Amino acid sequence: MKQNRLGRTDIMVSEYCLGTMTFGTQTDEADAHGQLDMALDAGINFLDTAEMYPVNPIRAETIGDSEAIIGRWIEKSGRRGDYVLATKHSGEGLKAVRDGAPISKDSIAATVEGSLKRLKTDYIDLYQFHWPNRGSFMFRKNWSFAPWNSGHTLDDIRADMESCLEALQEQVDKGNIRAFGLSNEGAWGTAQWLQLSEAGKGPRVSTMQNEYSMLCRLYDTDLAEMSIYEEVGLIAYSPLATGLLTGKYQGGEIPEGSRMSINDNLGGRVSPRVFAAVEAYLEIARKHDLDPTQMALAWCKTRPFMASVIFGATSQTQLAHIIAGKDLELSADVVAEIDAAHKAHPMPY
């Protein structure tokens, strides 16, 4: 499998990344450990998790379980060095973690140590801030942007970023983390982080983990240009739009055990326009005799700013299906038809 560099680091990762947010809820430990072995055997060397996982649903009593499941696999297999391991520090407002406290210089060291302990490792390859303290355009908030209006000034925001970078640098110096990434960030926020790191305040941003799929192409505007010229590659999450692009929810179907059976609006992605948009992409797959899941993932790989594409599989059966299409390359005609469908069905949620 082709590998890409994470930012300006020497860390190389596969084009596909195994996501683990269902490990401990929809995916039990035995299946999760089987997936970790299967992905490696298929040439996928990149693994993404977070301190808050698993999800569907998020519960205080399961926070950290996904990391712990991975940690027990690392301990059992002895294959820590085979994976590039990424995890995340939760942002402000998630009551199940630190009672919703923001990312800060006071939270970073303990949070890193907690992840290291659960993961049973002495280093994290990529440490990401899960979402910015000031909020973001992600999670459908692009429809109702409002500035951080609780009395914070530009100087406050930059001072907060600077103190966090200094705390991160301490973790880099200790050998606890190798690289720093953002998630659910915007172009302006990323520019601030980059300016501060270039002023010597701490590690440089290497990656951005934002939602990206044929149904969600917000990244194609200013963030795309930032990615290319600043060498901050996108690690795309939800490339299947939480399963919508597989076609399994068309016609009102809700398969037992699926994400929609747990979260009926798929985090705000179910809308009056989304199923017509999905049908347009399914028609392209049928026309070219392509599997829609494999087509959606392969399309993400065509984007010039892509570092890696995170997919999740609730079972080894789903993972095997994705692996079967890992080398799929789309023709120029297919890509052009996908772009035309996007123009006809822009921003369906």
C-alpha cells in the first residue's frame, strides 16, 4: 500500500488508516484484536484512536476503553512498532471527560500519561487535539457560525494556544509524543498554530483530522490550499459518511446493529436531501461496476491534500470487504462524474 509522509516529519503512513471508535461498544475486544492483525497483514500501518472512545454511545463509564483494548493487543502481540499510533485529547465541553474542561497546559501532561498507560506504550506517534476550545465549523456548525463570544479576545486565544504548545513541547522532549496534529479545525485556527510554532513556541502542526467524504467537502476550499502549501496533510474521517455512502440506509432501511439504529439522525447527517445525493453516487458505482464502499474510499485517495483515509469497521467481515478494495484506482471518467454529482447535490447536510 502506498505510504504518505505526515507533514514535515519522517513518519510514513499507509493511505488507509484503521479507526477504532467502535472498539468497546459495537466491536467487542476479540473482534477488535482480529481487526488489528488483519489490517497489518493488509499493509495498513496507521491506527487512530482517542481518549474519549468508544462512541455510539459516549458514556463516562466507557471513556478510554478503545485505547485499553488496543493496549491489551499491543501487550499480547508485541507489535507496537508495526503501527503508527495516533490518539487525541478531547476538547472543551465533553462532560464525560474532565467534566468538560478545555485543553490546557494543565491538562496535557496528565492526559498524555493516561493514554500511554491505557495503550501500554511509552510513546504516541501522533498526538491530536480533538477539537479546538473555541469551537469549530465541524459537527454541522458550518450552518450557524458564531464567534467565540464569551469574552475571549484574540490575545486570549493566542495565549491559550501558546501555553498548550509549550506543554506539548515538554511531552516531545520527554519522548512521549513524536508529532502534533489538529482535528476539527479551520483555516484561521491552523494558521495561528503554525505561526506560533514557527516562532519557536512548540511543535509544528503535521496533520489535520477533519470530516471529508463525497457528501462533505468543506475541506475543498481554504483548508485544501493550506494543506498543500503548509504541508499539513488531511487525515479524513467519516469517508463513508457514517455508512450513508454504502447505500445500506437507502429506501428507509436501518440494518440491525448499524450506526443509524443507535443514532437515528447520524449526527445531523440525515436530511431531506441526503438520500438523493447518495443515490447519485450509487448510480455512478453501478454504471462502472464498482462497489460503492470501495469507490467512496478510493475517491478520497485521489485528493491532492490527503495524508490518509480513516475508516471504521464494526466487524472483521466489514474490514475484509474494505481490504479487498484497498488497491482500487478510479478512472478519470469516474472522478469527473463524482464531481458532477457533487455540483448537483452540494452540501446535503
